[in-house]
Amino acid sequence: MKRTSAEMKMLAKTADALALVLPSVVLIVFLIGFWQVQCTVKQIPAWMLAKPSDIGVALISGFSETLPYLISTYSNILVGFLLAVVIGLALAILLTNVPLLAMAVTPMMVTLACVPMVTLVPLLLVLAGTGSTPKIVTIVVQCFAMVNMNACVGFMNVNPQRLELMQSMKATRYQQFRYCILRDAMPDIFTGIKLASILAMITGVSSEMSGGSGGLGNRISYLVGYSRTSEAFSCILYVAVLGLALYFAISLLEKKLTKGM
């Protein structure tokens, strides 16, 4: 029975996806198996290093108990991350149109991108209490500079021939920005957004470990303190899954927005 062209294309896409994912899956399975064997053969105490099988059990059995912490952490991260993206892009538009202001602000942006802002958490706890505000503020301050710097690079590296063509056609400033500057800057903008998403996850969980209450970071610190390593590892896996979900969601949005560019 002959296959249609649509079926052949679907099979080809499936084969490409398997070829892309399979090496990583094989490596992960090998590492988990090696980890399990080493813990079993060497009889490593569970409080020192949990077995992958124990982590898997904790991952499933402890989900209902961990869910409130997970929701708290991810909501803070999403709010902080989205605010960082909006502030970073808005400031990039301003700085690329006001060179003098850019010269004054750029060193501050570099400093903010390099300094671990999680060190602000104890001070923010004193100023704003132990709720979500200190964590969100820390995420915003840590991440918006990364978005801003990459967006500025994109806005400054616009194709000059295309921009001159639009200017010769009497395009408005908005039209130049919408159809030329933003279009050319999109790859750099999404590079900054992706990096900011990674920083948001790191900063969000680290800020919960540094102080305050609630969240997966605080939960991990509590579990480690009581030598419940399998449950602590399961929380770390939740963090990894959430981080991957955010990163791939941004990647899908990038493909959709840049398709045909």
C-alpha cells in the first residue's frame, strides 16, 4: 500500500524528531542507571545521596503536598519574568532613541546583569515583608537588564539599506519600528528573553532559599535540613521541569513570530 505525500512528510518529521531527542534520552537513561547501580552496590546512605528509584517514588507520592509550593514559586517567577521583559524592552526602545541617556545607563545595566541580585533578598524582607513582593522585585531587577542589553543590540544592528528604503518611502517612525527595526531585532530580543527566563528560575528559587516563607526553594531547604534527600531531589526536578516548560514556550513563541522573516 502506497503512502501519500502527507503521510511521508509526517513520517519524515517524526524520524527527525526521534533523531534529535533519542541521543539525549539514551544518555539520561544511562546516567540514571549508573546512579542507581552505584547507590545500590556501594550502599550509599539515603540521607547522603538518594537513589533515582526513591526520587521517583517521592516525585509521585509527594506531588499533592508539593503542589502549593510549586504554584507559589511559578507564579512569582512568571510575574517577575513578564515584568522584566516589559521593562527591559521599553527601556531598550528609550535608550536606542536617546544616545546620551544610553551612555549614562549602560554601565548600570552591565552591573545589574553581573551582580547576583539574590543578595538583596534579606534587605527586601526587612523593607517589604516575607510575602511575594521581595522575590518578584529580585527577579525583575536581575532579569530586565538581560532583556534590555540584548534588545538594544538588536535595535542598533538594523539593516541600514532596509531602513533607508522605508525612510525614502516616507514611512512613519512607528512603521519603521514595526516593519523594519523590530523585525531585524527579533532574534536578539528573544535571545535576551530566553536568557532572562533561565535567570528568573534561578533567582526565584534562590530568593526563596535566602529568606521568606513558601515556595519550592524554601521547601528544598527544609527537606535538606531534615535529611529527606529523595523529596528534596524531587522538588529540584519540579524546578527543572518548570524551567524547561518556560524555555520551550518562549521558543515556540519565537518560531511563530519569526516565521517567514
